[in-house]
Amino acid sequence: MKQSLAGLIVLLAISMTAKSQVKINFEASFTEPQAHYVEMEMNISGLTKDYIDVKMPVWAPGSYLVREFARNIEGFTASANGKPVRFEKVRKNAWRIYSAKAANVKINYRVYAFEVSVRTSFIDDSHAFLSSTGIFLYPDGMLKQPSTVKIKPFKGWKKVSTGLEPVAGQPFTYTAANFDILFDSPIEVGNQDVFEFTASGVKHEVAMFGGGNYDQEKLKVDMAKIVDHATAIYGENPNKHYTFIVHNFATGGGGLEHLNSTVLGASRDKYTDTKGYKGFLNLVAHEYYHLWNVKRLRPIALGPFDYDNENYTTSLWVAEGFTSYYENKLMYRSGFFTEQETVQNLATATNNVVNTPGAKIQTVAEASYDAWIKSYRPNENSSNSTISYYSKGEVVGMLMDIEIANATKGAKNLDDVMKAMYDAYYKKLGRGYTDAEFKTMVEKISGISFTNFWKTYVNSTDPIDYVKYFGYAGIKVVNENEGKNVPYLGAATKKLEGRVMVTVVSRNSSSWIAGLNVNDEIISVDGNPAEEAVDKMAIIKGKNVGESVIFTVRRDGILKDITIKLLANASVKLTATLDENETELQKAVRNGWLK
């Protein structure tokens, strides 16, 4: 028995030594950026097997959709010890290289990159944005192996911005301790405008591509405020350095979080507009808060990642929804919104969920699990059948936060839960949490049961009792539509090539019940030409609830009359104000909630 055990230890030691001797190096160059290509060279040394499989991820963490990045690869070749070797594709994202125990294997391939988003790569003659999951291959079974990446910028490009660690003395060369880090480190190459600021003891680099009317000095101050307030929640900033990659377009938006960086989409001319500027800071707050929530404190299914398949969780309402909610708290604490503006923003967020028909169909836990097939693949009926785990999760986070503050008379709030979870699961146990573990921590911090809360707001589609929750914090919420008897058509239209087309029909609305369809071409309304009727909002002008309008539509080339009996508008329009007659308890709850 002892001899067998000793032999096993020796074999394990040999195996570990062999793995530790494997070295992986990448080189990215650009010979045809105008055609949207990056040329990749991958060198693997220290191999001993007859063959090696290399793979490309099918999705990018933080963006829950299988995107099939391997579809952009072409010109794949392989050589071993300097000679071409046979290879074959063994699955949609994997190639097997028959290296015959050769120690050194070189792989060359090109990646086509021409999709503008924060999660996909884009290359042209002005810059290259490399979203790593769609650029780098990895050897099967070697995700924990370190690698180096050398960038060879196109002529005239002088800068590289990334969260990867630079290799001393080697320009534009970086190292990643493992592939999880490499895949979580996007790279911007070009002549981006780069500036820095320090906040919470961490150097932050901001790389601005695309120009814009931003004020560097103002951004340094305002972004630092967000960093400091986010860090204060958790008591530590886990990074040595952090990189913001900002893509400024004519119209832009969206963001994607990474371990020590983020990619933001922005509108280049909105920085001097108050609403646009605050919108950008909102995005900064959202993605920076992810540094803790989801990148470190995470649902148990989201790490270690399976890059070949979907990674299912019912908790994206915490990972993403709570992050949307914390935008509001960080913007308020940083001084960008007043208390009144903040509570109205949250009332509006509640308003939007209540008015989404799909909120009565899909729970927020189901929305999380179905992100892979529904959230990133919306269709004309999505608003009728689904709810966003971002928007519903934001509201659930607010309700939970107020509930905790109310139960503890303002002594505790959701911050305490998030920090306790971070300490317990990320720092102490080094793993993700289950939904049940999150609920247990909420109950521990608040001192009350949250079983009914979970049943009502997480695992069912029950109505949101917003009057009660806002009331806990001394906030009056009024539905301005209450008592009004206003007709509501329940359809939206769009002009397309001179035609007026139906684009949305809302569940249980007048149009839904009458049978108006998406893709119907409206010819006339009560005999008036469609364009005139739609332009002047004359479709229901002067009509009362209970009256009818006649739509003449063309459907599949056939004219059809549809009589629509107008129902009353059932949507809500919430206005929130601070209650002048609030009690001391309500004031304490609000202060404890928003502090």
C-alpha cells in the first residue's frame, strides 16, 4: 500500500512538472487592419503527447450568449519543430494537432473582427479592439497555464491599453497568470487618448478612442468619486491598477466588466450635456461596481468557467440587477444626484417594471436562467413574455435594501449583506455562493425571515408593493394615471421605406385583443391615410374608452379591416416625493438605506 501510494505521488509529481514546463506565447500583428483582420501566432513548447487540442471560447463571461467566436477564424495552420503537421477540426471550436510528441508547436490563424460592441472585437485602419475570448486559443486542459502576449501595432499606432501585466523591458508585451485572466483582459491598440488618476490607492488608466467633447480633468475628479464610494462598501480595492477602455461613437452605449478593467461605449458629443454626462457616469458606476459583484463575489455557477457551454444560474438578478441598483446609490453618494432625484429615479425604474407585460409572465429567477436563450435574443414579443433581470433585479435590490433598513431601524442595509458575502465566499472560501446562501446572509444581517420576500419577488410574478416599501422610508409614491379613463391603443409603428409598419403589439391591449399583428402595414385609420394618422397621433385623438377605430392593413399582400375597441390605459406613472410628515423611524430608515 505504501509503495503504491509512493508511486502515485511520483507520477503526480512528474505530471505536474511536465505541465509546469509548458510555455505558451502569443503574438498579434496587423497587416490588413483596413480589412478587419488580426494575424495570430501561438507557440506552445514543452509538449510530450502525440497530439494537442486547442480551443476558442464560445462565449464571453459577463455576456450570457453563445456567440460562436470560432466562426471568425480562418487560415488555420500548424507546424511542429518547424515542419507542417496534420490537423483537423474536432468540434465547432476545437482543432486537433497531430504533433507526434514534438516539443514545440506553432499555430497560425487569422481572426476577422468587424462587430462593434463592448463584447466583440473590432479592427479597422484607425484602431484594433481585441475582446480576448474571441481572439486567443487555449490548449485543452491547460486553462491554468500562464501565457505571454506580444502586440505588434500597425504602422503609426503607438499605444496599447489593457489590464494585463506588462513584461518589464519588453514593449507591448504582457503576461497572464492563467487563461481566465487572459480571457478577462481586453486590449485596445492604436492612438487612443490616455490619461490617469489615482483613487482608493489604485492607479486608473482611461483610454479614450474616437474623440469627444470630454474634459479630462473633470472626468478624473468625478470618476475618482465613484471609485472611492464603491471601494468604501467593501473596505478594500482588490486591484493594483485598473483600465477603462472607452469607445466614443456618434451614438454609443453599454459596458462589459472585467477583473481589473472595463469596456464602455459612449456618445462622443454627450459629455457636455448634463443628462448625457450623468448617463456616462452611471455606466462607469455600474461597471466599476462589478469589480466586486460578479467578478469576485459571484453566483457559484459563474466560475470556474466552462468556455465550451452555457453556464446556468438563477442569480443574475443579484449579479447584474443589484449592480444596476447600485448605480443609483453610487451616483447619489458621489453627489451627482440629489436625494429627491434618486428616489424619483428608483420610482421610475419600478414604473418601468410594472408596465412591462412580461413581468406578469416570467420571474426574475427564470429570466436569469434563460438569459442564454432569451435576454440576448429578443423578438417582437419579448416585452410581452419576459422581464429583464437587470431591471427587475434593480427593483428587487431596492426592495430588499429598504426591507433590511426597516427591520434594523436604519442600522443595516444591503451594503452590509454584500460586504459580508464578499468576505465569506470570495475571501474566505474562494468560491461562489448559492441562492440559498445569499438568502441566509440577508436574513442574518436583517434579523428577519426573507422566505416570503423570495417567494413574492424572486420566484413569482406577484405585483410589487411599491407603496409599502417606499413608505417605510418616508417617501410618497403616487400613480398619476390613477382615476384617469384614457384610451390606449397598445401598438407601436415605424416608417419603413415609405410604409407605416406595426412593430409592437402589447399583451392584453386593445390592439392585441382585436388581432392587429406585428409586420402589418397600416394603409388607413378610420379612412385617413396611415401616414397622416400616425404623424398627427390622430389614431385615437378625440376617441373615448369603449369607442372603436377601424384599421385597414395589408398583411401578406391582402387588405384586411380590423376593428379595434379602445380599452383604458392600465399603465402606471409613478411620482415619488419625500413625505413632509415622516416619522423619526421613516427618516432613520431612509438615511440608513441611502447613506
